[in-house]
Amino acid sequence: MRAQQQASPAEMKSIGIGLGIAGLCGVLIGFEILPVPGGRNNLYAPLWVATLIGLILLLAGAACVLQGAGRASAGGELRADAPFWMRAAQYLIGVALFADFAVLGTWIAFLGDDGHFSGGDPFLGAYNGSLARLMFGAGALICWLATIGYAVAGARKLLSHSGQW
């Protein structure tokens, strides 16, 4: 089996632009500037969820472009000589992504429609919806904890690079 190669900076920028375009379309659909593909009956969630998913893709695209421009390592670490604004942008994008996933999981856990959950255990029958909510709730809790952990660790790292603390 061949080992995976790290994407080149140009490839990262191209991936980022593609994600950014897809994300912008989602945001514009959420704000009702673009029509919903297939009509409003094709939606199974409020428009703000489409906006949130579009924002996730847009931020992921920005992160890819930033990592390509900053010539980040395979682990996502920017080079030591990267400017402070680039480090701050990478940190803020990361916090926003974690928080967006947490909000999405929380919405599904508490307000998602049971009729759209599929799969589960045939022996649980009517309890499959509750199981799905429990699993999404657990995932949302993990995302919220990851958001807090990333925010605190990232702020410490960012401030130590800025020389302010």
C-alpha cells in the first residue's frame, strides 16, 4: 500500500476554493438569496441549518486556503515564521468549526424530527428515535467540550506566540 502524500500548497488552496464556493452556496440558500435545490419541500430542517452547514464548508475552505498559503505541516501546524494574523485566523476558524458542529449536533439531539432517523436496532422498535437523540446528544457534548478545550489551548498558544503573556 502506498503512503499518502501531503497535499501541496496549491492543492490545498484549490480544495479550499472548492469548499468555499460550496459553503457560500449553502449560506446563500440559507439566507434565501439562492433557491433551495428541488424546492422548499426538499428541506427537512429550518433554513438556518442550511446556513450553518454552508458556514461549516466556508470555514473549512478558508482553513484549507490558509494552510496552503501558510505552508502548514501535515499536522496543520503553520511554520514558525507565519505572521500572527495567520495564526489568529487559524485559531478562530478552528473554534468556530468546533462550535458549529456542536450547535448542529445539539439541534439534532433536541429538535430533530424522529421520522428522519433511520437504522437502529430492530429489537428497540419505537425507542430507536430516543437512541438516536441520545447518540447525537453525546456527540454534541463531546463537540462542546472539544470547543472549550481547543479555545483554551489555542488561546494560550496564540498568546505565547504574540509575546503578550
